[in-house]
Amino acid sequence: MRAVQKSLRIPQETVVEIEKIAYESGRDFSSIAKDLLSEAIKTRLCPGIVFADGVTGRRAKIAGTGLDVWEIITTYKSVNQDFKRLQKAYHWLTEQQLRAAIGYYTAYHEEIDQQIERNESWSKETLIKHYPYLDRSGM
């Protein structure tokens, strides 16, 4: 994506918070500000979606749950995009929560497809390669 430079006046307390996040994450001010603006736009366009840090970075989640959007979409695809079956699989979620996940996927399918692909690439062998202490075969 092509970046455009813009001048922006930001309240001092917002600058302090962005600088704190940048310092704690080891990233620069501009990249943090860009990510926060992007997330704000996404949450405005897709009500019911929030963002949270995880082991693979920040991810879109269903508000009020611990579920990532990619998890819902993986199930949705596995039931041939049958919404009724999706509702049965996630019977504790509301229709609005499930539709929020599907709506987010519709708007940002490349992001979610990459997360699904990354998750599906894990195997027992790759898990042990990345986390050798989990290998119990030698015990």
C-alpha cells in the first residue's frame, strides 16, 4: 500500500500514549500511530470487532469473547458457509457477533485468509521445531 505523508495535530496525552506503546513494543511512533488509525477505521466500519495482542501480533477478535475472527471464518468455511450450522457450532454467540465476524472477513478477507493459512501450516513437527521443549518423545 502506498503511504502518503500528512501533517496532523494530536493531543499531547495521545502522543504520550503512542510513545509509550512504541517504547514498549520497540517500534517507531509512526508505525504505531498508523496501526492505531487503521484499527480505529476497521472497528468503525465493522462494529463488534476489537483488536488484541496475541502471540502472532494484533488480531481482529469478536468483542466480548476470546475468539479471533479467523477462528469463526475457518468454521464458517468448513460448514460450506451455512449460517445456521455456524450458529449451532457457536451456540453461545449471538447472531450479531457471528455476523460481525463474517462482515469483517468480507471487508478484510486477505488479512483473515493469511491468518488461516499461517495457522493451518502448523504441524507437530513445526511446533517442536519452534518450541523444542514441547518434545516429549525423548523422555
